[in-house]
Amino acid sequence: MLSQDQAADVFRKIQKHSSTDEVEVIFFATRNALTRFANNVIHQNVAEDNVAISVRTVFNGRTARATTNKLDDDSLRRVVQASESLAKVQQADPDLLAMPLSSPPRVIPKRYFQETAGMTPEQRAAIVQQIVSVAERSKLTTAGVVANSETAEGIFNSRGLSRWHSQTSSEISITMLAEDSSGWQKANSPNAENLDAKALAQTAARKATESAKPKEIPAGKYTVILEPAAVLDMVGFMFYDFGGLAILDQRSFLTNRVSTKLFGENINIADDVTHPLQSGSPFDGEGTPRQTIPLVENGTVKHLVYARSTAGRMKQSEHKDKVGVIEPTGHGFPLPNEIGEAPMNIVFAAPQHPQTIDQMVASTERGILVTRLWYIREVDPYEKILTGMTRDGTFFIENGKIRHGVRNFRFNESLIHMLSNVAAMGTPVRASGEESFDMVVPAMKVKHFNFTEVTKF
């Protein structure tokens, strides 16, 4: 794995090859491995080790980037030449700022664990064996992935900035299959010791078993209890709209809505890279430290996030008096890019009186319990109406009890409407889904959730 000292040596070589006004180098090193299983047996074990560098050069307000995964002297010379050649033929960018100077880094919890980085194929196979044993005892078929990785990312520039971050990651994804039903669970953590494969497998197996012989009930508006994975995959569709450039481009559902009460009083959301359940680096694609930003307070949209140049543009725009505080927040992506910035360390605040899923079920006269969602697509970007389907454990609730599995639904639901009708929430947890990045989110009990069609499975 590439070290910070080795990266610094590479950067010095690149500086010698460059004749530009400024040069920036982003490093990304990864070592990952996974064991994939299906039909209760391991069928694939793969590993990858790679280092890539991305060189950005600047000539008189013109900038471009070139990338390579070869670190010999000739390759470094060629990637610098490629970046410079591209930069020279670009249009000058009037909003391009000088590369940032060094500044104090954010302090974050430990996110590198040697035991996680060093997991062997034999250790992953032993985890798969635990999962398969649960499946066989339940007379189910299981499939999924057990994975571990270590990454290092850094950014150096010719103005003295030097940032480096290392972390590990572990993941378990399990699907349990019965004749006409299924169950699913997924979890991810920087520390593999935080993942309980047996407990995940038992939950997935229980969902598959208890949703067998699903009954069809009509589509309509129901009280729905969304487990954290389902919440995550829904709300993930709105956070790119919290970037300042999305407002400037008029592609955000928050256009003319910042400082307005958009959600329920019980919705509080922050972007917080220092949260103990979060992961990722404490700096953005330019090396600017990520700030903790309260995005939503008591249902009111309070703040946007900004890259450095976007903040400057916003201060000169027609929106400057409508969007609250305008300042760089350390949420930019590597330049040049068309996205601008986005909050990537989402944390929902704990409610005043958190409820377990069992408590939510017990207080529900008639509703639906949803394990997870998939194939979600945006229908209306301004009202944030999404469509998608339930899967892998959908249950009918009646008189405070889970009665039976039901055939899956298609839904059409506005995120604004959904987050305005949250009747109860659980304690926020680190959640993983399939449609969005990991977040710290609670389970939610939502009123009037709109199911539009019933599937055949």
C-alpha cells in the first residue's frame, strides 16, 4: 500500500517535470478482496491491488487533468505532459481559483484497522460458512458477498498543501432465497469486528421464512415502516441538490426553498465527517477540510455546502440573499467537474423519543413493513417524486402485529411528502443499501406512503 512519504516523493518528481503555474496531484491506492457465494457455496474469490495518480495543471486560468496508474519516471513525465497539453487548449475559466494553501486538518475517529486490512480468503470463507449454516438449518438457499479493503487517498499541490487519509472497509451482503420469498441484510464498517455475520444471516433467513406464500393486497396509501436500508436508498436521491452549484444551475429541488420549512418538525440532518459511525476522508477533492454542516433543522433547510469557487460565484449571483451563509465548506469534488459539491457524510439526528421497529409495529393498526427498496428512479426532480419497488421482505401489519408476507409493491412517493409525514423514528444507525452511499439513518414510520401497483412476486 502506498504511503504518504512515497506519495510525497512521487509529487516531487512530478513537480520537476511540470512547467505550469500550479500543479496538483491526487493519489488513490486500494487493496480490496471479496469472496462471493451462491447456491450455498463459494464460487468466486478475487483480489485487486492498484495505485492511481491524477495530475491537474494550470496555465493562465486553464486547467485539465490526466491520470495514470504507472509510477515509473517515464510514465510520470508522460502524464504531466498529457495534463499540460490538455490544459493549454481549454477555455480560460474566470471562476478558477488559485490552489488552496495548507490549513489545519479535521480530527476524525480511527478508520484504519489492521485486522480488517489483513483478512485472508480463509477468514472470509469461515464467515461464509456461518452464513451457509444458517441457510441450511432454515432449508434456504443463500447468496452474497463478504469483502474487505484498505484505501489511501491524498492530495498534494505546489502551494504547499499535503493531505493524506487511510482507512479500511468491510462488508457483508446476504440474500436468503425460499421457493416464493426472500430475505436480505447488508452491513458495512471500517472495522470488521463491528459486523455480525451470523446475526445478519439469521435476520435475512427469518424474513425469507416469514414472508413465504405472500398474499396480494391492493395498492393504495398505507402507513409504512421503512427499515434503515430503505430510508437510505430513498433519501439518497436528494443530497446532491444541497450543493451550491446545483442551485446556480437551477437543477436543485431546493431552488427558492432554502430557509423554508420543507419537512416535518422532527427532521434534523447534518453532514458530519467526524461522526463515529461515518467513514471517508476529512478533506474534499481540493484538499479543503470538510466542515460539519447542519443541513436541516426542525424541518427547515438551513445550509448548503460549497466548493471554494462555487461560494465565490454564489456571492455574486441573484441567489445570494436567499441561501443563508455562503462560505467554502470542504465538500467539493476534484476539479474540473460539472457537479460542484455535495454532502457525503449524512447523519440524521436521533429523535427525542426513539422507537424500535417492534414498537412501531405495535402502534400500527394497518400498514406495511419494508425491508428494502430497489430500482428507484426519479420521476419529478423538483418535487422529488421517486418510483421504485419493495423486495426481500415485505409484510402486512394489522392490529399491531405482523400478519404475513405480501406481494411486492411499486411506489410513487415524494421525498418532501415522506419526510413531512414521519410519525416515529428509531435510533440512527450506519446503514447500507444498493441505490445510495452509506449514511447514518433511522428506521421510519411514515403515514400515507403511496403504493401504486402490486407485482406478481
